[in-house]
Amino acid sequence: MSKKVVVLPGDDAAPEAMGPALAVLRALELDIQFVEFPPGEQWVKGETVVQVRRAIDASDSTLFGATSGKTQGIGYLRWGKGTYANVRPVSWQQGYRSPLARPEGIDFVIVRENLEDLYLGVEAPLPALAPAHLMSASTGKPLDTTDEHAQIAVKVISEKNTRRVAHFACQLAMQRKAAGGKGKVTCSAKYNMLRHTDGLFRRVVEETVAGYPELSYQQFIVDDFARRIVQTPHELDVVVLPNLYGDILSDAAAGLIGGLGLAPSGCYGDTYAYFEAVHGSAPDIKGLGIINPTATLLSAEMMLSYLGFSSAANRLHAAISKVYAQGRTLTPDQGGRASAREFGAAVIDAL
Ligand code: NAI
Ligand code: MG
């Protein structure tokens, strides 16, 4: 079962994580053909974007670094391929440099709706809303749309997208339960304030979870939930969030276990999935060779599972765990002095 994987190393420091991660993947000697593109800085404007789209269409999955804008057309991986569920595991293991006194046992997954909310990127000057004659629920008066210098952003929450991401979260909670997990879904949004958008999200998630009697359900207003993530992370299992809160809180959750260098993700649709670290392109450490490749490697592990290489995924996970348990070859974000390459070499040794 030969598979084809597009590799987009991304921008700034991201390619310095992708290089070692790809070396590890090659060392697994799987029947995967890697279709590699250069870092964003080397892209030929316009041309490369078309080639990338074609390659993505002809592939089984994509492993992506992170972009600060030079790698373009990435929206295609999300909106073009309909990858609506962004799965972000938050799992501490021995050797991770958590700021918590007792990080043992932190093991939850954020499922972030990936296609709508404020991320549709629809912004406009406020007067564009004048023809709609909208009311403000807060002031009880018609919305004043006369300030030409004010800007709006459109937040869309649809029942259809919420329902499918909620089902995805429930199925994930069922799988985790079968493997000894808590069987619990937690939903959070600002539904007290945003009754029609976040209120819809909350209602649809609650209704969806009710269709899975084996699962328990909790919901929290998002400001309180941010506190809960920090104070009682051990109680969480599968957390389902709208796009913006999911983006913000997954960086916070990464901080719990030891930072962005350790936080992987996968974006799943009905017919395609791609994988990328939670972090961005880390421009502040560009060129230093010290970016932690773990997040990219754990994303690659998720990709291997998705592609059906489960035993290779397990081998990769065990090798990463071993390197952390030994603690001799860690990158500076984890208190070590190893470069990204040296870390990658240690993982290959551990395989
Ligand atoms: P960032 O995640 O790139 O970096 C935040 C901090 O964490 C920096 O100090 C960075 O050095 C550190 N960091 C991140 N990943 C690390 C790793 N693997 N190992 C060690 N340290 C790591 O977020 P920032 O600085 O807010 O954004 C930088 C650029 O990335 C922006 O242009 C932003 O738009 C873009 N970005 C792209 C994303 C994507 O393509 N999926 C996601 C998030 C941000
Ligand atoms: Mg983010």
C-alpha cells in the first residue's frame, strides 16, 4: 500500500524542524513517497502554489511546517480539502519540561472546529453593515454604523459544521474510552454573551453528545474554562471548541506540558487529512538550528496512524519517549543543549 505524502517545510525556523523530522521518517523505511517542496522563501510566486495544489490533490496526506506568509495557498489544505476537525493532543510524558508540579497524567485532546468562526477572514469597514439594520443586544439600540474608521469581522457558526465536528469529537472520545480513557466530552464557548453564535455551538454539541449515552458531558464558559485548563487539566479528556478559542487555548494547553515544541496536530476532513505542529514559524529562533522538532515528529506520528502505518507510529512514539526519558539530547526549550539535528539523530538511534 504505497502512499504519497506532500512535504511543505514552511517558513523561518520551521524547515529546521522539518529536515530532522523527515530524516526520522525516512529511517522508518516505509512505503511512502515524499513529494518535497522548498521552504517558502524559495517559492516562485504563483507558480509554486499551482504545483503544490496539484501535488496535494495527488497525495494521501501532507506534512506541513508553519508559515508566516511566504508559503502560500495553505488555505487549500483547510478550505479546499474540507479538513474541518483540528485535533490537538496535549499529553505529558517523562522528560517534558512542564512548569507544573504534577504534570503526570495530563492527557487530553482539543478538537478545534477548523473552517469557520472568525477564521473565514471576512472583515470590512463598519458602514458595510448599514443595510442590514442590526440591533445590539448589549445596548438594546440599533447598531450605529456611521463610523467609517471602525472595522468589523464576521463570525460564522453553522449548525452543519458544528454537528460534524461534535460527532468527530464524540467518536474520538469513544475510541479513547475503548483504550481506557475517561469517555468525556467538554465543550466551551462564550455562550452567555454570544447567544446566537456560541449559543448555537454549545446547543449542537450538547445535543450531539446526548446521542452517545456511553459518554459524559460538561460545558463551561470559555473564560472559566481557560482557568480550568491550567488548574485541573487532569480532569479533561476530549475538549471541543470553536475555531478561535481552540487556537488560543491549544497554545495555552501546550504551555502546560512544556511548550510549543511538544504540541502536534492533525486536520481531518472526510476525504483528506494533513498534519502540522501547533506552533508557528518561530522567526525569533530562525537560523539557530535549535527549534524543537518534537511537535513536527508527533504530528508525523499522527499522520502515520492516519495512513495505516500504526506499528511504525508506535515505534516512532516509543523512540521519542526514550529520548525524553534519557534526557541527554534535548533542545534548549526543554533545558538541553542539542540542536534540532542532534535531537533527530537521537530519535533515529532510539528507533
Ligand atoms: P510561534 O509559535 O512561531 O512562536 C511562539 C514562541 O514559541 C517563539 O518564541 C518561538 O521561538 C517558540 N517556539 C515555537 N515553536 C517552537 C519549537 N518547535 N521549538 C522551540 N521553540 C518554539 O508563534 P508567533 O511567534 O506568534 O508567530 C510567528 C509566525 O508564525 C507568525 O507569522 C504567525 O502568523 C505564524 N503562525 C503560523 C501558523 C501556521 O502556519 N500553522 C500557526 C501559528 C503562527
Ligand atoms: Mg495557533
